[in-house]
Amino acid sequence: MNRIIGKINPDQRHVTIWGAGFSGLVLGYFLKDQGYAVTIYEKSNRIGGKIQTKRTGAGLAERGAHALYLNQDGLELIKELKLEPIPAAKKLRHLLMINGKPKRPLQFSLFSKIATNVYKKPPLVSDGLTVADFFRPLLGSANVHNYLSPILGGIYATPADQLHFKSIFPQVGQKAQFDSYWSFLKMLMKLKKSQPKIELSGSVTFEGGMQTLINRLGEVLKHEIKLNYKEEFRIKGNTIVCTDAVNAAQILKELRPELSRELARIQYRAVSSSTVFLKRELKGLNKAFGVLIPLENGYHSIGIINNKAIFPTNNQEIQSYTFISPKQLTDEEVLQDLMLLSPDIKGEEIEHIETVYWDKALPIYDLQLFLSIKKLHQLAYKEDNLAIFGNYVAGISLRDMITAAKTFSRHPLDYT
């Protein structure tokens, strides 16, 4: 269900939001735009949550999301905020680590496997189906591990055998069976073609990085945001909890124990982001967006982003690469991965390493999250002025969150 959990009463024109991360800021922005009086409480001394851009002596390092992948709602938002987007460079190679080398993912062996099995009937689409289970008859177990898992891991930081199929492919709706994989692929292509064309598509950032988007939302909401707020949570009038599920469970523990218990069942993936500033380009990633790395491939990282190739105007003076890992990376482990990728790199060519570790970085889009969200909608349907929102609710991407927040602000009572 691609919707914020719960409802608010549109006849009460004040809304209290708990949390000034991206979900709280973007929802506050759209509610204010619809004429609501908004108050946003944030317990820390800063806004933006995990979206942070750090200015180091070597250059910019993104500590969270590196870009906003646009849809119509995202494009309209940055226009309304009067921000000038910096589009990602076009025609960059998307690489996958194959036999220790960065290569294009669509190898002949994979293409041949798909061509052979594309008219097979996929498994029945049930609530318990994983992405790996669905695609295994098409790709084979080895290709699911070596190709599909790292590709999806670049978004969810979770392997395919843990990802819940209906959550990753909500387009299937209530459809239980496809005649063939070809009919499934045709459905995806048809849905993609039906999307309206927008004047600017793909990934964008801003001068100064993603922090610029957060700062601009903060400027618009500067009179609504209360930082360092230490008072106890309360539900008074329209109230929306915009934190991660772990904090939401704690906030609601006394006042809404059933909601709290369900929120506590949602699991999170830890992620490290290590940005390495180099005095020269890594040849293996020349003109590449980056490289995705299968698990158990000798690397500590599951992906490497080529920051300068993607957004050269924000990385003019030096080469910059971000290593993403599902564990807490040390500088030594980052250097080990760097040496595996480019054995000829020398210590004096490394300008700086900037690492951040989030122990609860991303919600795991598994069966438990699917069942918990379904249950939370059922429990919250009884509420008249309480809602819950975050990247575990209506999609993991920033653009999904923008669309969900905008839709909710205009139709807070619509519930399917």
C-alpha cells in the first residue's frame, strides 16, 4: 500500500510532526502548502536526518543519499523551492564485478540464460515469495547471487533472497500468476512507457550537494521547526510521527502499544559510506557510474560510486569515490578494497578518507516489513488524527517519499 499510515482530520488546521528528517521536512512542506499550520519537533540540533553533505578539506562527502532520482513530483518540488538541479552525467557505464573485474552486467551467458527461459511460467505470486524465488527459474541460482542480488543491493543493501517480491514489485498488485516471464517483463515495460514524460529525468544533485535540498526545506520551514526538543511525545490534535520505525516504536510505546509492537518488528540494515579522495582516476571505473560487487567476492564493500564521473561540477578539483558496505568499515578495509580494484595505487595518491556508519541505515524490505506495514494500516485506520511516515512506509527512495507526502497532504482521508 503506497500510502502514509493513518489519517489526520482536515478540519483541524494544525499538524504536529515529530522528526525533522527528510520525511518530516517534505511532509511539513506540503502540509504548509495546503494551508495547515505546522510544528515540527526535532530532538537533535540539526535537520535532515541521514541526509548530510560534509565539506572536507579535500571536497564534498555525502553521508547519506547521493542524489534525488526524479519523477514529476520531485521535479515540481525543486522548482517550487527555486533550486537549480545538477543532472547526472549521461551515458555512463554501469558496471558489475565479474571474476574480479568491473564489467558490463549483461554478459552473453546471462543473456543466453534469459533467452532460454523467458517463456517459462514463474512461481505463484504469494505473500511469502522472495525476489530470488521468483527469478531463480529464469536466471538460475548462480546468476541470482552474482547479478540480481548486487543490482538490487545497490538500492536496498539487501540480497535478493531476503527481499520481498510484492514490496519490490508493487506493480503486480493482486495478480497471482503470470503466463511467462515474458508477460511479466512486458507488464513492466508497458508501465514504464505509460509514465508521463518529464522535462528533466534521471538523478540530480545541487551545488553544495544534497545538503542544499535539506537547507532549502529548512529555510521554508524555519518558523515551524523546533530543534533540541526534549519534551515527552504526546498526541494532541493532528499528530504525525516521522522517524525511523525503531524510534517510532519507542515514541508510541506508552500511548499506542499495539502500533509500537508492530513497528518494533521492522528490521534495519547497517551501512557504512566511505568517501575516498584520490589524486588520480581509477582506470577500471573510467566513464562509469560505479561498480556493484556481489557478496563473498573478496571485497568488504558491495558497491563503489564514482562521484566525479556522475557530478563533475561538485567534484572539480579531485577524484572522489564512495565505498558502500553493509558493515562498519575501517580505513584499512577501505584501502584493501581500493587495492583490489587498483593494485597500482600508491599511498601518497590518497588525499583523504571520510567514513560514516549508520547502524540503522535502511529498512529491510522483507516479508516482516510487508506484514508489519499491512498490520499497521489496519491498526491505524481506527485513528482520526494520527499518522506514521518514513522510508519504511511508502517506498525507500526520496522520490517515493515526495509523492507519498504530496498525495497525503491533499487527500489525508483517502484510504484503500
